[in-house]
Amino acid sequence: MLKPLLTQEDVAAFLHCSEATVRRLVDRKALGCHFINRARRFTQGHLDEYLRLVASRPPKKRSSPPPVPTLAEVWRSLVLLVRRERPLISMFLEEGQLTEIDTKTGRAVLAFQADRQRVIESFRQTDNRYFLQHCLQEVLKRRLKVEVAAVESLTPELVPAVALGV
């Protein structure tokens, strides 16, 4: 007795997917078929082979999101990157600290003591600010704008990041 041939609609109903998905599986050679007058026809053997292939694949692992870095970790990475690229700027950079990163608004704030006007002016220059933005983007893999702020005194401990959302 001949085995019945299944149509594309039958296979889609059996696999609980669309006919377009069945076409893509055939095009990718994941699901075998016979072409009869340009129509795709499937046997039970084709389906069994495909289901064996799918069952033998290991399940996809869900990757956990990367850990959220603290401001101190971001600051250390930024200083090291700047020190490698432009050593003179890194000397001035080490006098300040990263006080805030807000990824929702795309803003990062570098704070320096108010009496260090020369340093503040240096970092407010467009090319230095853009360089710091580029370095921060490399560290965080996010697009941020760097703002330079003058404060009365810097705390010895960096302010911890609430959630950088990186």
C-alpha cells in the first residue's frame, strides 16, 4: 500500500506553524520533500527525520544579562583607556571623578573641584570632551554625552551607581 503524501498545509498544521515556515525549512534543507509538478509533497519519513533532527539539538541557553558595572569600575576602565590613548589628559582626569551616569538621558557627569579652573576648562573644550565621550562609549557600549561640573569638594569614595542599565 502506498504511503499518502502530505501537502504543505498538512505539514504546517502538524507542526503548528505557518506555511511560510514550512517553505523556509525546505529552502534551508532542514525538512525534506518531493516536488511534484512544482508542488511540495511530504512523506511521514520526511517529518520523522525533521523531528529527530530537532529533538537531537541541545536546548538554547538563555544568557543572563551582563552584570551592571559600578561607577568605580567604569571610572577605572575610563582612566586606563585615557591613560593609554592620551597620557597628558589622564593626569588631569585623575583629579576628578565620575559622579553620575544616566543611560536613559544619555548623560555622564565628570566632577572636578571648583578651584581647578584650568582642568575644568581643558575638559570643557570640544575635542577633549568628545574624546572622553568616545572612551566612555567604548567602556559602556552606550552612547553618552559627557558634562563637566565644578563642585566644592569631591568625596573620597565614588558615588555607587544605582543602576546603569547597561
